[in-house]
Amino acid sequence: MDAADAARPYPPIGDYALIGDCHTAALVSRAGSIDWCCLPRFDSDSCFGRLLDWDRGGRYSITGPPGARVTRAYVDRTLVLVTAYRLGRHVATVTDFFSMRMGGRRRPRRELVRIISGIRGRMRFDVQLVPRLDFGEVKPWIYAAGAHAHFAVGSNTGLRIFGDVPMEIVDEHELRASVQVGRGQTICMGVQFFRPEEAHTVPQRRKARVELRAHLAETVRWWHLWSRKIVHPGAAKDSHARGDSHARADSHARADSHARANVGAPGANIVRSAITLKALTYAPTGAIIAAPTTSLPERIGGERNWDYRYCWIRDSIFTVWALANCGAESEADGVRRFIQRTAAGNADELQVLYAVDGKRRLTEIELPQLEGWRGSRPVRIGNAAECQYQADMYGLIVELSWRWSLRGHRPTRPYWAFLTRIVAAAIDKWRLPDRGIWEVRSRPLHFVHSKVMGWAAVNRAIELAQRYRFPAPLARWREARDAMRAEIERRGVDHRRGIFVRSFGSREVDAALLLLPSVDFTAPDDERMVRTTDVIRAELEADGLVRRYRQDDGLRGSEGAFLACSFWLINCLARQGRVREARTVFKRACACANDLGLFAEQYSRRSAQMLGNFPQGLTHLAHIGAELALAAASGKDSASAQARRM
């Protein structure tokens, strides 16, 4: 893509890349502009927010020459982004990353690094650093703080801008520079968060170039160490296949023994999805956010714009399953402990979502001064789903403990006491309608998926109690479990068509029904489940992708295809032995990722663009589950074929 085309206002969502440090994240456009970054946490106010208001939001851009061809890739198995610019015989790169280090969970550097490197010939770049704090409300005061260093302070945020670039202050509120690099030259720039009241204690960075180059090497090592644990079918093949197609790193990486910035296959793959999920983890508490953005629309110009920078119990538990299944088990215990802490060990205190530090009050408000991405208003911060009753959360928590136990982790006695209170709440509230997995803003219903998850809470607790001989009212639990199943079988099934339905008494389906086999309520190849899968495809597929539902949800307008649902469909098809169908859908769904392998929440095939918050954790974890299910089913097919030949 041409650099000028990439720099147009409000580029497509898929034009962005993710960088982060497991405390916060930033989105970097193909044009080299950081248009979204909240510091110091995922859910802090934005300091660069042009993503949601092109004029007011602020940015940190490094712009290459007009006409330059732009390509980009992550350094293999890391979250270090390398963007290459080519103009005739001239080549240069920009490397973007958040610094990582051992011990960063408690002592993060909170440092955003950008390094410009000359590879061949000479190339000029324009640098503009335009911080706008508090979602564009505050223009910070910028002043010199030593050689090639500045402070930007305002509201409750301070930024130290440093490096080896002489930057000019413009109108006290932004910094600019024009730099040129030749072969073998590098220019290093850092932005570090601090509290404004600590400005007088912030030490100068007198060896910025040396430090930032060292931080690059350390960050690559950190991500390599973490991603080494990711195991999946075909991992060895992927490693061998990278070969000579690897992209070249810039010269500073060569100096640090990272001579070539190897990149894996373009597009979606398990390792990239796992790294993305790890990047959405808030290291100090173990919380996992749904996405690092707010208010990217499900429909351009519509009102379906939500803040996803929080930890949903559901998404976090799904993420744990996905990471554990591909080798990253340590994250599971962190989420389990986070949930127990935030609920204060009391099932009655449990809510649907929390801030990354466990805070409960996430009041939803609108920011009318922001125009939203491509005019999609309102921009919201906070999320009213905090007050919703969603009954599936009880089943998810017990299911997590049950799956964790299958890996040899016995629940502690205090945690078992917490789980028994979860089960009691699931039983007591089972006959209440809820808002469901999709958090509808219309009236509550008796959603079948929610009812099945209530059943799962009791069923898995019985299995745990029997396995470990924990004290439990087993007779009462069995009676409740059996009564739940009988009610679901009676009211949650369209007996004429022989399928599960969206809610008690309805005839419609929704894509959440594809999850019923995941808790063993029904076998994936049960006749009713097979028919339900087929009806979902017939009624909810649009342009080859699956929508969540078609019923009224209390909001105006429609939305795109919800990508996680397509991956759930693949999982079902694969486990039903319909491998060829599953592969077809898998190829179609993976094509919705961008060139870096990142997925948004939704996708419109008609307009060929991503919709919703980005990158979306739920989509990435569903992608991992689908690929693993497809690999397992393909293995069974191969074994069966071999047996027939013998």
C-alpha cells in the first residue's frame, strides 16, 4: 500500500496493528501513526485517541515519504512490529513496541519505543507527537527537560518524551521533527508514562539510544520465552516452513543478534492468536480484557458502540481454556484467583464484568464531544452490562474449576467453599430470566444457553465433589440438576423440528446454542445438535459467516457477522465429523483477519471490512478452539483412512 493512501482519515479498522506490555496497549496504523493509546492501563483515559476523533483525539505519527510502498510484520513470535518503507532503491523501517522485562508485572517500564532504521539509500520521515489527554479534552503543557527530552503534563498524566531526535515545540502542545536516515543509521525515540506530581523526580535518560536498543533485544527475548510454551498441531512444521521467506529486521536488531526479523505465515495462526490474548492480560491482577478499544462500531454510523476495556468473567474463562489448550496454563490460575478476589469470595457479590484492578463500578457515560470512528456516535466509556444479570457466569466458573482439575489441579478447600456458594446461587436464580450471553438491552428472557450453563454449574460441581470427596449436599444438587434438564428438554426444544431454540417457548435459534456440547449437555453429534447446527447455518449465515441472532435486542440498526460464532460453528462441524464443511468455513473465517493475523469482533463481507472493537479476544480464543478441533478431527480422519488401508 502507498504511504499516502494509508494516511487518509479514519483508515479501516484492519489497518491497525497491536503493541502492548500486559498493562496497556496501542494501535499503530499502516501509515505509522499511533492513533490509540491509554496510559498507564488499558482502561485509563486516552492520550492518543485519533481513532475516535480525527481532529481532537491526538496522535503520534511517523510519516514516510509520499509514494513509498509500505509493508509490515511482527518479529516472529513477538508483539514487536516492523513497518518497512520502500521508495525506488531506498529502504527504511520503523520498529514499534512496548518495552517488556522480567519482573514487569510489578515493575513495568511503561515505555513506548519507536526506532527508525536506514536499510538502503536515504529516506526522510516526519515525526509529530500530538498528545491529547482525557479523551481529547486536555492539551498538555509541553516543555523541555534536558537534551532531546521533553515533558508533557496535564490532567493526571505525565509523559516523558526522549531519544536522539531534536524535536521542536509547537504552540506549547505538540512536538515535531523531520529526520533523515541512511544505511546503517538508527534514530531512537521513547515515550514513558509518569505521574505529573513526580516530574521533578524523573531521572534523565542520558544514554537513550543504548537503553532503547537494549530494551528492543530484551523485549524480543521476553516474547520468545513466553511464546515458547505455545504448542499446537503443526508447530514443528510451521517453524521449518518459515525458511527464506522471512522479512529482514532493521540494522539495530542485527546489532543485537536479531539479524533477521523472522515472520511466520501471514494471516491467522494459533501462535499469533495466543500472543494477542496474552497481550490483553493485565499482568498485576491476571484479569483479561475483552479488547483494548472502546466504541468501534458494530455498524458504521450506528449506536452499537461499547467500551470493551474491561474483564468479562465469560471472556476471561474462555481465554483460559484456549491458552491452556495450547500450552499456556499459568494464566488460568491468575484468572481463577482474580474472579474469587473480585467477588470477595461471595457468589452474591459476583457481577458480569470488572475493571482490570477488580473495581466494580463501571458506570456507562457518553462523550458527546467526540465524533466517533467515521461518525459513529455515541462514544462510550464504562459499560452498563455491569448491572445485568447473566446466568451463564455461574456455570462458567464451576466449569473452569472442573477443567482445571482435569489438568491435575485440585481446588483448595476455601475455593471449594466459594464454588458451593456459586452452585447455590445458580440453583436459587435458575428460574429467573436474564440478559444472556449477548447482553441484550431488550427485556430479559429465559435463554436456553443460560439455562444450560446453570445446569452445568450443578453438574460439574457434583463431579468435583465426587472426585475429591468434598463435602456437598449431593442429593439436593442431583435433584436440582435433573429438574433443570427436564425443564430445558420440555421448554427449550422445538419438538416438531427436533432442535434446541434460543429461549423457552420460542422457535428461533441463536449462535450461542453451538456452545451446548462444550459443557457435555449434549454430544456434538447428537441428532438434535446436528439439526440445530444445520438450522443455525440456514437461518443465521449471511455471506458465508454466522450472525449471533436475528431477533430484536433493544437497539436500532443491524450488525455484522460475529466472528466467534463462525469459529464455534467450525468446532461443532469438526466434532460432528463434517471435516470438509468445517475446513471450508474455517478458510472463510480466517480470511477475515488482517495481514497481521488480528481479528475484530465482527466482519462485513459485503463491504469487506472489520467492525466492532479490535483486536477482539473472544474471536481469537474461538479461532484457537476451532483450529484445535479441526486438527483433532483431521487426525481422526487420517487414522480411520489408514486403518481402512491396512
